Amino acid sequence: MHGLQRGLISVAALALAFGGLTAVAQATPATSSGGAPSSVGAANPYNPAYQHAYRHGAVPTIQQATKMKAFASTHPAVTGPNTLTFGGGIDGIGVTSGTPRIFLVFFGTQWGSQSTDSSGNLTFSNDSNGGAPYIQKLFKGLGTGGEAWSGVMTQYCDGSSVATGASSCPSGAPHVGYPTGGALAGVWYDNSAASPSASSGNQLAKEAIKAAQHFGNNNQSANRFVQYDILSPPGSNPDNYQTGGFCAWHDYNGDTTLTGGAASSPVGDVAFTNMPYVMDVGASCGQNFVNGSGTLDGYSIVNGHEYAETVSDQNPAGGWTNPTNGQENGDECAWISSGQGASANVSTGQGSFAMQSTWSNDTNRCDISHVTVGGGGGGGSVTANNPGNQTGTVGTAVSLQLSATGGTAPYTWTASGLPTGLSISSGGLISGTPSASGTFNVSATATDTTGTKGSTSFTWTINPSGGGGCSAPGQKLGNPGFESGATVWTSTPAVIGQNGPSQPAHSGTWDAWLDGYGTTHTDTISQSVTIPSGCSATLSFWLHIDTAETTTTTAFDKLTVKLGSTTLATFSNLNAASGYQQHSFNVSSFAGQTVTLTISGSEDASLQTSFVVDDTAVTAS
């Protein structure tokens, strides 16, 4: 089969329904200085990059692809082997030789009103196709659920040991990383103004720089393994894609061939994608290409194409491209509809997404999956990349993907000091909905497979939500740490006390020890609380659970937390752990109400479970 690959995805691709594009010329690569283009020709006049050199990795419309292939079949001089070679890097950047991170930027007020779905994804009133949450789930899902599409890219590398023109990576060279735990690093709705009806390359680059500053990526180090996906709204026509014969392209701010010129950046080189709302053009950009009712097929195929090309050619064309025609790994495998390398659904921890294959040098074909190679960073010490100081708003979901380099990937992440309502996955994705305002000092640590650690610190400022302001901010529970004994609280006898070394307090000397008898028993504490109108509110408490139960499957003894008639959480003997753990809940929906907080524990007839509560709070902001 390998002997047929070149023919399959070049001239002979005409026999496929839409086929690959390996036989067509691509945008002229920039020189290593980011100045005038080199002599590699964009010789195919039907290529949307023809005379538009900044359109790196341009995905042609399906109709344009047919014209390109027809021209290529009669002009063999613009074809060549599909093998990609290393371009030497621009400003020291060739590939994303670390854990790839992508920031999604919804550009312009035309997206409409913003909301959040049940999974914390931003949604917009003018996005009738649901493209916004779909694309957030796509990038959240990369690197999860055993997803192997990202593995194809990990064979590519950069660094001082990689010779310009190399077609394989030397030992020890830093490779493209695998996006363990998800590639999505952040999402921003820039509704400060309407996006241009037909954004120029320069305007898109400036928006990417603005996004970098918004996310606190204020230097070259912070942007080294990052890309910005500039998602234009429905009805817009960025770079005149609707008549330009393409669906998307990518570049970096320093490309002097951009329409409007290069964009000066105070934060270092910034890689970005021009991502139109391709559902506006339907099947031309891949609607239903994989799935019979796949309205959003093209959105994930095209987004995935540009993401893959950015991580393998971050500052084009300093990364891996075809030396004959300038094509990148996605270009060589675009719009293949059957056979080896055909576009297909890729399964992740966030669902299934239509994706295209990308070129693999080591198998000499278009692959939809590949074993992960290297690990991104090249061994040695671990560096936890600083994401920059962050901001957010109470009640608005956030998502931040941390990344690391060095050591031996994958990395396991932990963090302390996170804003109330946020948590971190082992893959380094911080997500959730902030439920309390303030400035939080976050410390995050990445641990590689050898146990080597690297840490970084940053602040995360959570601003109060709007709506007229909180009428009476602050703590709303009385005697929240039980230090005044059984006052304010209504309690089962002997629950609130100074329990000393048997069940020590989280702070102070008093706590509430529910159950722990080893017989059928119920203990309860409760307190009435008023949450002021116009406020966001958070319920939090520290809980220690120990148990004599030995089962790992059955919840015999339970603790239930309720506010009013609403059950917020249930814990059991299965949640037993050493020490206290803090639990927080957004209870802003109770603003303007007086309700009762009830914490109740119940045991069965044998083997004790103790539920120890301390340092409770209902905080309005």
C-alpha cells in the first residue's frame, strides 16, 4: 500500500470524490527573517494562496480544490514528493515544541448576546448553528479519551539540532507535544466593537495580539506554545473568503505579506488563524462531508486543519512544509473522502468530531491517527509555563489550559489557591464558574512521568458580576467556625464541640462532628441565612470524612447538604480521605431569599463513618 500513497493523494486523487491536494502548490513560504518570500512557487493559479502569500495552509473550497487538481494533473512541475522538511525556524520558532494551547477569540459584536451552556461553553444568540460550543468542545477534547489524531503531529520537531531541510528528527530534539487533558487554554468574546465586514490580514493579526494581552500572555515566552483562533461571526467575510476560494488560513503577526502589512507586537510573535463562520457557505467548506446531517462537519475539519498546521509550522514557513510546493501537513490531506486518509469522526472525551487526516512523514501517507512520538520539550527539568495573570467575573464560566515543557511528558497537574468554584484536571485544565470575587494567588505544579516537578504562580482576579451591585456583601452565617459553641446553629446534641485529637478542627478548636457511632444514627446542624438581593453568593465549608467501612463500591453512610429544599451535594463513606477538603457551591440563585442551610448525616447499623464540618461560609459579593 505504501508504494501507492503518493499517487493516491496527488494526481490519482482525481479518481476520488474530492481527494487530497498533494499535487497543488501552496503559499510562498516566508524567509527565516520573516521578510520577503523565498522562491518556492505558488505556481497553481487556482490555489487561493496564489499571489496571496500570507494565506499559509489555506483550505480551498471543495470547488476550488477540483480546479487545483485539474491544473496540477497537467502541470507536473508543481508536484513533488509529499515529504515535509524543516524550514529552519523564524525567530527561533519552528513548531509548537511543547504542549499546544489554543485560545478561541469570538471576534465582534455580530455574535450577539453571550450565554453559557450547562457544560460551561460560551453560546451566542446569533450562532444559530451552535458552532461556538461545538468548537469549544472540539479543543477541550483534544488530548482526552485516548484521542490519537494529535499523535500525527508529535513526530515533528524543531531546535538547534534540527538541520534546515531535514526530513526526520534527530534524537533529543524537542517534538510537538501531545495536548494531554485538552488543548483549549481560554475563550474570549471580544464584543468591544463589531468586527470588520471583511477583515484584512493585518486586522486579524492585531486582534490576535489584543487577545494575547487580554489573556495576560504579555511576552514571547508566554506565546511560545500558543495559537489564537480568530473566529469571525456569522455574516462576515474575513479576507473575502466567500469569493477567494478558501475556507481558512493561518499565519503569524510578523509576516510582511499580510494585507495591510505586518502587525507590530509588544508581546512577541503571535500565531493566529483566520477562521470564518464557514456554515454560511455550506457544502463548499465541508458541511455534511463526513456525516449525513453534519451541519458543523466543515467547522471542525477546517479548524482542525489550521490547528494542526500551526503546531507543525507555527511561524510559517519556518516549520515543516513541502519544499517543492510549500504545502503543510493539512494541505497534503485536505478533502479526502474515501480510502487511506479519508476524513472521519474522531472520538475524544468531549464527543465525536469530523476531522481530516494530516501528512505523516514516517508512514509516508495521510493518517487520521498515530502513536504519540517524543513528548514535547526534550527531557531534563520540567518548566511549568506561566499563563500570565488572569481575570474573570463571578458567574461567568472560565477555562484555562496550563502547559509545561521539558522532562518526560505527559504531565500530571495540581494547583492551590484557585478562585472559588474552579478546579484543575490532572491534565492541567482549570475550569468552572467563579462564585466569589477577589484576587487569588494560584500556584500550579506539573509533574512528569519520572516525578520531576516544575511550578509557576500567577494571580487570578475575579470581579463581581453586574446587575446593580450587591446590596450587602460579606459573610452571612453566624458562628461559622463553631467557636462560640452551639449558638446560632440548631443542632443534634453533642455534635458541636471541642473534639480535640479525636476529630480536630480545621481551624480554632471547635467543629461539628456528625455521626461516628457505628449504629443506626442521624445527626443534623442547620442555620437560617439571608442572601441579599443583587448579590452573587457562594456556600463553602471544610469537610473531613473518616470511616471504618471497607467497601469501595457501596455508600452505606451519607452526608447531605441542602439549602432550602435544594440538595446541593451528597457525600458518603466512599469519599473518606485524610485531612479536610474544601467544598464550594454557587448559590447566587437564592439571592433575595431567606433559606435554611441543613447538613445532615446518617449511618447504618454497623461500622462508623464520621463527617466533621468546620469553617462554613455563605459569602455574598
